[in-house]
Amino acid sequence: MLSVNYAWQPAVNHSMSAMNTKASSGVEEGASGMRSKTLDESSHSGEVKRGQVILVAYLIATLDLTFLFMQMGVMPYLAKSLGLDSVGFGYLQTTFGVLQLMGGPIFGRFADQFGTRAALILSCASGSAFFLLMSISTSIPILFLSRLPAVFMHGLPGAQKVITDMTTPSQRADALGKLGLCFGIGIIIGSALGGVLSTKFGIFVPMYVGLVGNLINTMIAMVWIPSQAKPKSDNRVTEHSTSQSGSVFSIREILRLMKFPGVMEVFIVKVFAGLPIGLFLIMFSIISMDFFGLEAVESGYLMSYFGVLQMVVQGLVVGKLTNHCTERTLLRLSVFVFAGVGLGMALMRTVWHYCIVAVPLVFAFSTLGTITDSILTKAVPSSDTGTMLGICASVQPLTRTVGPTIGGVLYKQFGVSSFGYLQLIVNIGLFVYLLKSEIPLRELKSQ
């Protein structure tokens, strides 16, 4: 009997072991399933939160651009009421351009070192100071002083920084392209609002609206933008020391980014491809009167037309293209279209010709700006994207700074067609360069 009992025991033990193993396996599978479900819910919650932050960034950019274009429409009349002549007004615009040119890279460094929320708060608070000084500008010196806060007024690059941090590289071009909707809304509403408010309620009322609006924008940034928008999954251990080293005002740290593979080449294309058209647009207020014979109201309609084109092209078309084409292809396409725009501008004679040329012009401008911003932010460490966006944001102020002088000489000496021929020659050269060169790009498309 004893031997029989010992014979049964291994079988019983084996059976119990199997049951325990099965039970343990079941518990582990259940725990694994719960962890997987928790991770899925956490991932979904993270995606929703990122989407909300990006929408808030779009809102901040829209309001910022609306107030900016509102004051642009009113500024010539305010300057004239204070006795500032056309030459003095040119100096005023140049001052604004130089300050923005200097402030772009510094603002980007500030965003990298202190976070996106701090940078957006700085931008919106600077906008409040800008409009406050304009609202009390009863003399020309105060009007010039009101330009000073412009050095840190970079709401659009701030929004780009948020989007860059909150999106994957493959989603970035599409998300940045949608900022074109904000730009178009800002042009249309800002220009119209400035005219209506100044005409019906007085020249300083748009300044009061801009002051209150920027204070609201500051509160939105404080409440809705996280202190560090970059996802925690980003490995920033090695990058942190690189970005944090040196002062916010360090020129060496800013220029260091140009040494990364492909950055200098793409930046050169970004600067020169649209430069001749940029010179034309700076001189457009004079060209619209002298060459096209437009009245102020008609010029306003033309600006609204540009705003609608900007919204449609950058908000809808560019995003679709980024899903189906590589960034290298779109970069070449935008430069090629820019060359065609140059030919069209060289041959145009009426405002209707210009309205036709404006379609490919806006397409090329929007595509080039979005794609180059996307390429350049991918080419540098994620801890330096703010500085890179600040450098990109300095391109337009650079054009505004040198534009009045160079554009004035071209228009006076060679006429409107000179802008078109220069655009054609420059972009043919850039297109050939892009075909022959092997610029290292991360070829990513949205899925």
C-alpha cells in the first residue's frame, strides 16, 4: 500500500503543478492584457491632449496674425497723422524689420532653453507692450519706441515650435502647412477689422483691441500650453547639454546649427528662391497705384484674394501633397513653379494677369516655406528646433529690411518686369543645383 501511494504521488504532483502553471499563466495573461489596455488608453489620452495643444497653438497664431495685420493697415494713417513723411515711414518699417531679424534666432534659443510656454508668453506679452505704446503714440519718438517690443514678437514661430514638438517627423509638414489657414484668416479679418474700427471709432481703437487681444493670448498660453511641449519619449539626454550650453544671445550656438548636414544648402534655397518675389511684394503698395492703377479699396480686395488663396493652398493642398510626395520632390517642385512665376511676372501687364500669376505664386511660397521649415527642424537635434525655427523666421524680416532699398532701385531703373526676370534666373539656377546636388534629407511621408 505504501509503495502504491508513492507511485501515485508524482502523478498528483504533476497534475497540481500543471494546474498551478495554467493558473499562473492565466493571471499573467490577464495582467498583460490589462497593461496593454491601460497603455492603449494612455496612448489615446496622450494623442487627444496633443491634438488639443496643437489646436490652441493654431488659435494663438490666428489671433496674433490678426492683430499684426490689423495694425499694419492702420499704421500708415497713424504715422501720417503725426506728421511722418514717406521717408520717415520707410525708416519706421525698416526699424521693425531689423528688430524682428535680430530677435528671431534669440527667441528660438529662448524657447529651447526655457520651454515653449515661456516663449509664447514672452511673445504675447511683448505684443501687449507693442500695442500699449502705439495706443499712447502722440509723437513720432514714441511711435518709434513702440517698435522696440517687436524684437520678441514671434507668435507664429512659437506656434511652429509647439507643433514641431507635438508631432512626429512624418506628420510635421502637414501640421505646419495648416498654419497657412491661420495666416489667411489673419490677413482677411485683420485688414478688414483695422479699417472698420479706425474709420468708425478712431485711429487708436484698433490699438486698444490689439492690447486686449494680446493679453487674452497671454492667458491662453499660460493655461493651455504645457511648460515642455516635447513628448517625454524624446531622448534628450545628449541633446540637453548641447542646447543648454551658452547664453540665449550666443551667436556661436546659433550658427552651429548651420553645420549640420544639409542645413546650409536648404537654408540658402529658402532665402533666395522667394527673394525677388519678396522684393516685389514689399513694393506692391506703390506698384498697385502706379503700374496697376488701383484705388485703396481695390488693393484691399486684392489682399483679401491673397488671403483666401493662402488658406486654400496651405491649409488643404500642401497637406495632401505631403502625404503622397517626398520632401525632396516638393522642394524641387516649389522652386520649379517659382521659376514659372518669374516668367509670368515678366510678361504681365494688367491686374488680371497678376491675379492669374498669384495662384502658382501662393502655391510656391506656401510649399517652399512649409517644406523647408519641416526639413530644417528634422535636420537638427530636437532640443534645437526652436533656434532653427527662429532662424527661419528671420528670412522675412531680412527681406523687409533690404527690400525697400533694392526693390526701389529695381522698380525705378528697370520696371516691374525686372522682378520677374530676376525671379526666373535665380530659380532656374537653384533648380539645376537641386537636381545635381545630393542634399541629405529624411524622406518621410505621412501615413
